[in-house]
Amino acid sequence: MRKFLPLIPALIILTVLMFPSGCANTTTPPTGGDKDTIPPVITKIFPLPGSVNVSPHRTKIRITFNEYVQVKDPNNIFLSPPLEKKPKYRLDGKSVVISFESDLDSNRTYTLDITGAIGDNNEGNMFPGYTLVFSTGAQIDSMCMTGLVQDCNSLMPVKGATVLLYKDHADSAVFLHRPDAATKTDDWGFFSLRNVQDTLYRVYAIRDANNNNIYDPESETVAFLDSLFQPKTVYTDSLYELKKFDMKDTALCLARKEDIALSLFREKPSKQLIVKKERVGLRTAYLTFMAPGANVHSLRIKGLPQEKLITQFNPQYDSLEIWVNDQRKMPDTLHLTVNYDKTDTLGQLVPTDEKIKLALDKKLRAELQKSSRRDIKHEDTIAVYTSTAEASTVEQYGFQLEFKYPLIQEAWDSLLMRSVNPRQQEAKMKYKVTRDSTNLRRFTIMPDDKLMPGYDYFLKVPHRKFRDVNGFYNDSTEMKVTLPNDEKLSSLTLELSGVHNKYIVELLTEKRDKVLRSYIIEKDMDLLFPYLKEGSYCIRMTEDLNRNNLVDTGNLLEHRQPEKVKFYKLDDQFLIKIPERTELVQQINVEELFR
């Protein structure tokens, strides 16, 4: 053990050099002195780093600092392999004493990571981090590995995900017991597992909502590596990827190389049942199912003919809307019987009748009891709908009308569409109307003629031409949209080749939090993204292998990854920077991108 004593002074010096400043809070410093911005420094550790034959009984770790500290986030005190209960801690002077409620395993290498857990007592300067390794056996495991955990759709790094290594290669291991090694991802989704055994592992990552280091498919997301993994790198103190970095130093953090990459996704629940039911209107209700792909055989409401019901599933088939197309006064409670494939006690899907009471809540009951016309609002007596048209996308998506309730009377030929050119000359326009395939209440009105920049386009919906299931008629409205005519705007054209499958191609904002325009392609073609302001954008492509126009999730037990998503990379960056007044053309070989 004495051979490790020289490491302590070196560790102190290295910590100070690598992290010259910390993050201070806004508390007022003591009068007469400069504000403390230096993070705490370790001065003593017991047991020493690299200790072997540490007793597994009532093990305690004492870490002493050069100043008084506080534990800011106990969840960041992380032991690998983890125990059933999280480590406990107490403060003793300038020391943090960490203990465990159960004995450690014998002949096992352990790592204790305190990165992001501790700050100084006065200013809250965070200690940058440290990982202590020790063994309850005669030797220290020597291998290490690194990786990246990202979201399967945005490919953004996932902070705080738990990475799990299992020597048990059974598919059920991640559901049943704790791993043989584990760690947390940092702000960049990066992880490093050091001092692990030289053997084959199953590798998983989870968003561990209950911090039990076991995968709970009902509430957590998961990622897995397709094949078994054996670490190839021997741990040394000089390995760049295993150093502790300031998470705000982008260049240093991005320079780390990973051995593997994992994409987190949410699995479809394994059980099927109705988890929520609600009456949301006098003639409207909805059912929510636990799993997508619900199979409903029949719906019956007591006292109403079958043909009086209008129903619609969402695209995932896990939410069902129900409307009653009957003008009679509705009772306070609708008695609904649903026959659907429900999971039984043996885990099998069995056709089952389920009786559901859909009662009016207090708000809806108050609507029924309105006694004077002064209590009735205008929107209570009309067919409510929303109308939208975006200037930058109207030539692709047209004008959108979405009614709150299904229509029982339509007069689409009554719509009036016209254009006004910059010289104020007006012209009538022809159009086509299509009903949305996934929403029977939404309609697209698309002009027949090509739309021109600088022109004003109007769509008028006349009064009392549409009637909904409540018996109400629409108000009139007129939408106006003008195609952008700003000379500073730019465009991006993608010349796509090597298209051998079906793909969803999307233009996203710089933060990847909004889709600006989307196309679905099945062959080589050029895609135009016009009217772009100066800035940075992302191109996301999803391989739609089952051709359902959706991004499908994966399945752990079936070893099926979520549908593959790629972001186009230009000049080693995922962002495409578009200056103003530019017509940018970019060639992309889709086959090579997904190879």
C-alpha cells in the first residue's frame, strides 16, 4: 500500500492545474477578502487508490479535502458494481465518509466516482471529480472502455444515463439483477468504465428513473449493443479519455474518442390494456391504451345504434377518440362496452369485453346546466375550427383546416380562393381538398396553380357551410398568406442519390428541437428547402424500413434497434451554415450515409 503514497501530492497538483476556477454562486463573500473561486482539493484518501484486499465488511471510504465541503448531489456518489442500496455519506470535519448498507462482494474490483457530487461549503465551487479504485481481492482489474449515449431520434447526447455491463449474457439479465459494472454519462453523453474485468459483456444503457440499476421497461428508456463486447484497452493514468474535464470546455470534451455508441429508445409496453378513459365533451370521449397497435373489435354505447358512433385511432394506435353523431340530449353517463385484445394473466392477448362508464365531470355538467343565454358563449354554439397557413411552407403544405369535432355536413366547393399580385390585380384560383389520412377532422386545401413570391393569397370559408356532430354550423373566416419576398433569404437544395429504401428527410433548427420542413422519398430526387434565414440548420434522415411513414422504436428482447437515424455531416460538422442571399446545393449519397 505504501507504493501508492506518492500519488497523493501529484493528484493534488494535477487537480489544481486542470481546474483553475470553479462555478461560484451569488452569495456575498466575506467582507475584506476576494471571493473564493477555487474548487476543493483532495488531501487524503483512505483506503489509498489501488488498494487490494480491502475488507468487504462495513467498508468505509474517507476522502479529506483542503476545506470544508458539502455534498451537493448524493446521486452522483456512484459505486460500481452497484449495490442494492445507494451509498450513504456523512460529513466529518473536512472529510466526506462514504459507507455501504450491505457488505461488498469478495474478490471484486470496485470504483467509487464522486464527479459532480461535492462542492465547497462557502461559495459552492464544485469539485471537478475523482474516481477511486480498490479491490476486495488480491488484484485490480485492468481493462477500460469508453462510449457515447445519445437519443435515437435527435442523436443528441444524453446526460445522466446509466451504462451497464453484464457478464450474464442472458436477455433477461438487465431486467432481473444489477450489473457487473456501471457508470453515468456526463454532460456530453460520454462515459468511461475503468478497471473492469477482461471478459465478454452485454452492454446496455438506461435512463434509470428509480436509481435501482435495473431496467424497468414500463417507465425507462433503454439502449443496447448488438453484439457482445470485450474491452481492448488497458487502463493507465495517461489515457486522455479517462481524465476529468470541465464540461464547459467543448474542444477538450469533443476530442475524446469512444469505443461504442448507444442510442436510447422507449420500448413498446409488453402489456395491452386500457389505462385511461375520459369524457371530454358532451358527445366526445377518448381511450388510451398502454401499448401501441391496439386491436379493437367492437364498440357499443348503451341505448345508441352502432352507426351513431364515429371513431378514430391516432397513427400509433394507442389512443382512440369516440364521437356520438346524435342530436338528442346526452345522458350524464355513457355506458361503453369495448371488445379488444387485452393481455391476460398469462401474458397472452385475448379478446375481452370491458365495460366503461364515461361520466361528465363538473365542468361539462355545468355546460349542460346553463340556463340563460348570458351564460352561453359564442363558441358554444358554432362548429369550432382552426385555420393555419405558413408563408414559408404553404406551397408544400397548403392551407390547413382542423375542426374540433367531426363534420356531418360539408360544402368544400363553397370555399373561395383568390390571389392578389403586387399590382393589386385579383384573380380567382382553383384548389383541391384532401382529408388527412391520420385525422378525419383535418383537411388540406391546396392551390392548383404555382404560388409566386410577393403575391397575397386568400382563402375564405363562408358562413354556415359546415356542420359538426353537435349540430352546429361554422362561422366565416378568411386566411391570408404572402410568400416571402425578402432578398436576404436563402435556399438549400439537396440532390439525393443512392436512394434504395423509403426515407423521411427533415430540415431541423440548430438545436434539433423543431422540424421546419419534411419530405418522404423513395427514389433519387432533388429536394428544395426555400425561404431560409441566415443561420445553422440540420438535415435528419430516417430509414423507414417498414414503410409506415413513422419513426419506429426498437425492441430489446427481439434484438431490434430503432429505425436508423442519420444526420448529414458537412465539413465534420452536423450543422449546415447558410449565409444570407445564397442558393446552396448539396449532394448526398444516401446509401453511403447509412452504410
